[in-house]
Amino acid sequence: MRVARPGERWIVLAAAVGVMVVVGAAYSWSLFTRPLMAFYGWSSLQVAFVFSILMAFVGVGAVVGGILHDRFGPRRIALLGVACWSAGSVFGGLGLSRFGVVWLDVVYGAVGGLGCGILYIVPGATVTKWFPEERGLANGLTLCGFGFGALVFNLIVRAVPAFARVADAAHRVIMERNAAIVAGRPFALPASLERIDAGVIAHTFVWSGLAYLVIGGLCSLVLHPPPAGYSVPKAAAKLALERDVSPGEMLRTPAFYVIWVMLFINGTAGLALLCNAVPLYAEATHESGAAAIGAFGWISAANGGGRLLWAWLSDVLGRLPSLAVCFVLEAIALLAIPKTHDVVVVTVAFALVLLCFGGIFAIVPAVAADFYGTRFFGEDYSFLISAASAAGLAGPLLVAGLEDAFGSMTAWLAPVAAALACAALLTLLARKPNAPAAMAAATGT
């Protein structure tokens, strides 16, 4: 029987973080919303629908990835995910000007989203098995990469002068459009918009997809499961008492549905913000489009930092109390955004939302492992994460529909904050499933 080499699990963890950075770039979609609306004439709803399709297929990819990971191992399945995510971005950019929004729905949204879902589930499922004693911290480190992917992507794109110019021009045009909606007067896109600037958007999709292929592919080659029977001394007693629950059994437990609803509410709030972060920040602070890109690039680091912070705290404070605190803080921060145009206040509110949004998604994998074991973790967690896909449809479309109707991006904040408060109360209902009587007797529980 093969024995794990010293430091081997840390190498796997580092590779998992690399994969997550690549897939985390999907959370930078708000960089494209205004440029696509201004230079292609699409509505806010059409642009949001691309991201919603992507998130819907993230759920499909997560289920596929979870099932295939448990059967074929992480390396090959991660490479499949990288190929889909890269192809979605590259071909989405190549056909953008010729085929339009439906092309982006299918290629970037569906194909790319399938790859994102596979890549989201595989690293976490692999790392959870390598770190049985500190699941919260290990998942936090892995998902920290996912959160920081948006930061890395934003900073790189911001450094491209052509894209910064496009973002500024697009922001001015859409602000004029929204003002016309509020005033009840007609609006037409300026004829002076340059087609060469539309090409900048397409090129950004292409080169980013090629980067995903190279970086994600190299990191995926390192992923592999631990040897059979692997454990560490600190986790031996814990694993002896742990029961592995199959997906069929899990779906018959009330706790699954409580956790799913909590994830859906958190996903609706966070994805509604992320899908529209750059224009919402610009509207709330009265900053330019380029300034909003730069500011949100750094703010998005809270998404990654929150995953690490709250995952670690959940090992100390407990999973469910940590979830409850995150929900409450997230609700308070959403309510603060439309109350002021002060840059510092809005920045702190954005950062707090992302800190807690990311934290919840880092805590839940550890909850799933605590409740249902690790043998079927890939499949079990893939069903839970489908809540994020449903939220990816609900959140962005809610914001876009209200903006197209009323010319405002803030009408959704109060009702979603109320839903987050309800999610905090739901943590009181989540209970670990009881072990069967025979197991309880054998273990003394």
C-alpha cells in the first residue's frame, strides 16, 4: 500500500488553489456588463442572462464533476473542466461580434459554465480528503483561490489601457441611458461608438481563455487523491465515529434542504452583487467606470479572504454559529450601500458583503463533510452547490430586470437583506443526521 510522502498534501493544496484562481475569474463578469450593453446594444437583462446561464451550468457541471471525480479521480476530470472553461471563453470571444448574445449564452454561458462547475467541485473534494482534521481551514485555503481569482483578473484587465478606455466610455453611455429611463424620455446609443472598441471586449475573452488553459491545465496535472486508508493522528478518533452518507440517503434528510435554502439565499445576494459590482459601485459612489474597476478589483479580495477567515473561524466557533453571524453581517452591509455616496462607507459595505458571501461558501463544504462524511463527498456536495446555480439565475436577473424597468440598480438590496436575516434563523434548524441504531451502539454515541 502506498504511503503519502511528507508535504505531499500541501503540494496538492497549492495546485487546488491554482485551479480555483482560474475558475474564480468568472466572478469578474461585471467588468463586461457595461461594455457589452454600450458597444453591442444589449439590454441589462440580456447581459445578466449570460451570467445566469453560466451559473445554471455551474450546477450541472458540479453534479457531473462530483460523480466523475468519485469514479475516475480528480486529475482527468479537472482537465476536462479546464478544457470546457477555456473553450467557452476563447470561442465566445471569437464569435462575439458575428453571432451576438445567443452565441455568448451557449458558448460562454453553457460550455464555460459546465467547465466552471467541474472545476469548482474537484479541488475541494480532493483537498477535503487530504485534510480530515482541519476541513474548514483546508477548504478555506482552497476557496480563497476562487475568491482571489476575480482580484487577479480585475487587476490584469485594469492594466490594459484599451479596456480601461472602453469601460469609461461604456459607463458614461449607460448612465445617460438610465437617466433617460428615469426621466421617461427615449434614448438611442450614440452613433460615435467605435467598432474597434467592441473588438477590445472580444479580444479580452480570447486571451483570458488561453490563460485559463495553460495555468489551469498545469495545476490540474498535480491533483490526485490520498492513498487508501490515509489519515492523520489528530483525525483518527473523529474518522472512526464518522458515517459516510450516500447522495440518496442525504436527500432524505431535512438538513440537506435547510442547508440548500441557506446557500440559495446567500448565492442570490452575492451573485446579484458580483454580476453588477462594477456599475453598482460606480452608481453608488459616483465614480467613473475605470475607477470602479480598479476599486472593485481590490474589494474582490474580500471574497477570497472571507473564505479563509470564516472557514478557519468555523473550526473554532462551530459551523452553524459562524454561518449565522455571516448572514447577519451580510444583511447589514447590503442595507448600507444605498444610504450614502461616501466612497469609504460603500467600499466597506461591498467588502463586508463579499467577506461573508465567500465565508459561507467556505464553511458549507466542512458542514457537508461533518454531516455526511467524505466517501461520497464529491457527489453529496455537488447536490448542495446546485443551490448556487439556482441563485445565479435569480440574483442577476432580479437586478437586471429592475434596472431595465426603473433605471436603478439598488431596488433589490432591502428585500434580499431581509431574506439573509431569515437565513440566519434557519441555522437553528440544521441538525446533523442521527447515526443508525446499530452504529450508535457500536461507537457508544
